[in-house]
Amino acid sequence: EIVLTQSPATLSLSPGERATLSCRASQSVSSYLAWYQQKPGQAPRLLIYDASDRATGIPARFSGSGSGTDFTLTISSLEPEDFAVYYCQQRANWPPVFGQGTKLEIK
Amino acid sequence: EVQLVESGGGLVKPGGSLRLSCAASGFAFNTYSMNWVRQAPGKGLEWVASISSSAKHIYHADSVKGRFTISRDNAKNSLYLQMNSLRAEDTAVYHCASSTVGQCNDGSCYADHWGQGALVTVSS
């Protein structure tokens, strides 16, 4: 089973700053990686799939990059509504595991 | 607008059974794979099961294999999760999720629309 490791566990930034979140896979997942955002009491929301494709309705400030084992989610300029928990997820093979999450909090 | 609405959650004793349902609308349900993903209180996300559009291909996580069964009724636009032999560690919010973007590989998909979830509590 593939293991996804996200870093950092917590990221403290201010609105307007740039956020860089990392996800590392224990073996290659090619480009089959997604990013989700989850706010308290809400279901997750798909942001990015296939490493770099934005899902419908996702603002351009969200971007994804990487392939193989190392992936990055970048939020170019943080808005107040972006503070949440972010998960990566692979679909290269079964089971489609998630990373443990990165909490993006207001500094 | 895509809508996924779960029902059937509740409190059940260890060893008991529960059946979750998910009513889907706003998209061609019979065309896409569907999934159940759970989240234990205060914890991360765990993919539980996936089913292909025609139900030809079905996958369950090792943690639930032999106890849970995913199924669907395309005529009713509905997804189900039959949960037997429930354990305390199955306590979680169970989300129904569709996979209408990207491809699926051996049951591994992306989850692009999610329901709000059904809380299942296993406790004596």
C-alpha cells in the first residue's frame, strides 16, 4: 500500500502570503494525485486532480505541481477562506489512500 | 447541481449492522463510479469502498473487507453500504462521493462531489 506523507503538519501564515504544501509518496504515483480542502464541519472539496488540473470552480490562486513521488500545492496569495485542512490523495492503485493532512492556520 | 444525500446513520452496538444509503441527483449517476469515504472523529480521511458504473467492479478496503458491502441501484440513482459486524473503530462520518473527473484505476478514483455525510457510532 502506498503511503502519502504531507508536510508540514501545520503551517501558520497570514492572509496575502504564499502557501506551499508538500506531499510525498512512498512509491511513484505518476501524476495520479489530487488535493482536497476541508473546513470544520464540512465535506472535503476537490481542488486539484492529476497533479495540476484545477477542478471546476476552483480559483486560479490554487495550483498543483509534481510527478512521481513529490508533489506541491501552492496557494499564491492566501484569502481568509483558505485557512483549512488540506489532504493529498493518490489514485495510482488500490487503495486510494490520503495523506494525514496539513492544517493551514492564520498566523 | 450535483447533490449527494446520505441517510441511515445512527447508534449501533458492537457486532450490529447498519445500511447506509446515498441519493444522487444532478448528474448521470449510471455513468460514473461511486465511493464511500469515512472520517473518524478528529481524524483523517479513509477510503472505504468503490463501485464501477455498472457494478461490474467492486473494491473494499482491507479494514472492512468481509464485513461491509457496497452496492448501487442505477434505476433509483442510489448508492448503498451494508455494514455488518460493526466495531468501535468503525465509528465515523461516512461520505458518499462521486467520481466524475479523471479516470479510475483498479477502483482508485478521485472524489469530486461529496455528500455531507452520515454519522455512524458503534458503542455499547
